[in-house]
Amino acid sequence: MAVALELDELSKKFRSVRALDRVSLALPPGRLLCLVGPNGSGKTTLLKILAGLVLPDSGRASAPEPIGFSPGEERSFYARLSGLENLRFFAALRGLGAVELEARLEELKNPLALEDVLASTYQKASAGMKMKLSIARALLHRPRLLLLDEPTKSLDPDSCERIRALVKAEYSGKPERLALWSTHRLEEAWGLGTEIALLSKGRLAAFGTPEDLLRRSGADTPAGAYRRLVS
Amino acid sequence: MIPRLPRVLYAFLRRDALQKFSYRTAFVLEVVSVLLSVATFYYVAKLIGPAALPALSAYGGDYFAFVLLGIAFSSYQSVGMHSFSENLREEQVTGTLESLLAAPVGLPALLLGFAQWDILYATSQTALYLLAGTAVFGASFHAAGLPAALLIFALTLTSCAGLGLFSAAFILMFKRGDPVAWLVAAASELLGGVYFPVAILPDWLRTLSLFIPMTHSLEGMRLALLKSASVREVAPQAAALALFTAVFLPLGAVFFRKALARAKKDGSLGHY
């Protein structure tokens, strides 16, 4: 099996808080891994290590490049620029020219419903519009590794569905591509992920396909599986 | 895809111009404050009597032209010293620093991107100072000294950029309270020769002033633009600034990289 993502005994501590504790897993390309776990379980830390924004204390992570990262925070754009100006800037930092950006935005505009946020000043955009812009930025350069930190947390159900479909279409089953998606929504993880990693207090509590996890836990529902495997 | 440097620099320039011009009133007020400052020093210069002439004779004897060059070109030290740290601080506060560092852009390109708007802006401000000083208040400068002035200008930026990297490293580690910028700015006010020739200072202060880039920078600029000095004639000042560059630029770069690694280790890149 060709491995696209490999985490080997990855550990990270912030002062006395253990954010990741010897996390190991391997994934082939074409997979969509959902990271699920309570607050403080290490999901964001793992994504930031893969994005190169946090250094692990020990262990090793190898992942494909380039990377597209959508942080969970709202504040990651320039408030006084429009959505389009913001994307132009970040696209240039990823080597995309105006023509390539235009073409890519045509592909992303409808599934992400970007029309309004592209035209308006970022500071006037709603939380949901800001999140869509962040997802668009992560996808712009067709990264081989896509990292999305709770991408649907401030979105309406219809937008959530469209974004799941978009990421699934661009990543699931695609050779040389891989996506990691962190979420608190169990139904989302079980419906979307080709694999699920359940994190608890920095440890990998369980890892497998959605069906595997249901079978191993003996539960009928994602909520039941989550409770049994994480506790 | 690794972006090419010109594309990255253009993107930063465009971003900064859009942001700067979105605050139109502030922009207009900054222009007005330059004009008021020039007028203020014009009238202060009228009070400077013949007693000051010996100290000013090395610079042509005109206090207005002397101080105008001082305040105009001291902004370049400010750019070199503060541009990296202030831009980093702003990215921390607006929450965009992590998004910038997640892009496949090298640190030198990123830092250059931070500084280029400030350099252009300081240049236009300097031009405005000199234009208002000459066109409205009759100061005169010698175009023959331009090659020497350009050399001093370039070396001022590189020598101060080294200190600026130390300053930026402090911002990455402690977020606020950068002692390097504070110390150099405070010392430059007194010792750099912005408002008066360093020659009037007591010996021990004059010796201390040699350890500040601005002293050499302003001396070189004034000799070039007030006395038509050639490149060869400003060689001592250029050599001092080159020495600052050779010492502080590599040290600052190492210190900055270490501070960045520490912030990544602490997970504090996005903190402010």
C-alpha cells in the first residue's frame, strides 16, 4: 500500500497540557480522514503540525505537498479588503496568476456560494461567509494535502452539504490527494470520512473506516460508537 | 507551486496599497502633517543665529536645510528598524500570520514583502519633505551628490534591517515590548544628529553616537546633498554602515529564525 500520510509516535505538549500523545497512523492517497474528538483532544494541534505552524516535541510526520489549510479561526484575512482581493493576495503567495485564479474561482464559486463574500469587504461578511472564503483559499491551488479545521461549524445545513460534496469530489478516491477534516459532528464524520480518527486527550483512541468503528464498538449509531470508543 | 519572488512582492505591494488607501483621511492627514512639520522647522531655523554657524559650516551653514534632511531621512532608519516588527505585530493582531506562514513563501521574500511598502512610503514622504522645503521655503540641495546619497540610502536600509530582524524576533517571542527598537529609537533621537550636529555633543556622547547607524547615515546624506560630496568622500560613512550591515544582518537573521522556531515550538505563532 502506497502511503501518503504517515504519523509516527507524534507527541506535543504545551506546558503541562499534553496535546498529542504518541499518535501514529498511516493513510494511502485518495482518502478523506475525519478527525473527531472533544475540545482539547488534539485535532487542531495535529492539523497545525501538518501545516508546518507547530513543531512536534517528538515523533515524525510525513505528508504530501503542497498543503491547503483552512484554520478554524475567523480572523485570518485582511478586514478592509474584499473577499476577492484577499483571495488574489493569498493565491499569489501560492504561485497562482490572475488567469488561473479566475478559472479556479469559476469552479469554486457555485459550490461554495462565494458570490457575495467575493464582492463585500471581509469585515462586513458573516461568520459563514468568512468560513467559505477560508475553505476557498485552502482549495485554490489544488493542494495534495487539504487540512480543514471544523469547516462546517458556522455554516447552514445546505452549505455544509455542498462543501462536503465538493471536498469529496476533489479528494475522495483521487490518487496523490488526501484530505483531513476535523469536526464535532459525528454524523458528518461517519457520512463523509473514508477513515475516522477518534482523538481523546491527545491520544488516538480509535482509527478505522466508519463501518470498522461501528463494528468494533458494537454500537448501532455514530454517537454510540463515539461514546464507547472515546470514553 | 513555489511562487516567483516578483509575484509575491507585487501581491504584498498591492495588498498594502489597498489597505493604506482605504484609510483616506489618515493618508491626507499624514501629508498635511509633513507640510506642517516643514513649516515649523522653517520658522525654528529663523531663530538659529550666527552663533550656530561654526557647527553648521561643515553642512553649508543653513540650519533649515540641515534639519530638513535630518527629519526626512531619519524615517529610513525607522523603516529598517520597525518595518518587520510592526508588520509582524499587525499580522499577529489581525490573525493572518499563520495564514501567511502556511504559504510556500521563503522568509526573506516574506520579510521583503513586509518592508517594501514602508520603503516606498518613506521615500514619498522624504520627497514631499524635500519638495516642500525647496519649492515653498527655499531650501537648496545639491543634485551632484545624488550617487553618494543613493549609496548611503541603500546602506542605511541594510544596516537598520539587521537591527530590525532582532526587533521582529522579540515581537515573535514576547508579542509586545521590543527593547531593541526602543533603545535604538531613544538613542537616535539624542545621538543620531537629526536636529543638531553631533559635533556639539560632549566627547563621550560623540563616541557613543558612532555606534548608531543613523549618525553615519545622516552625516553621509548631508555631505552628499548639502556639500555635493562624491561617493569617495562619503566612503567613511558608507564603510561604517557596511560594517553594521555585515555584523547585524546575519546575526539578526539567525536570531529571527530561532525566534520563529521557538514560536512554532510553543505553538504561539497565532498569539498576540
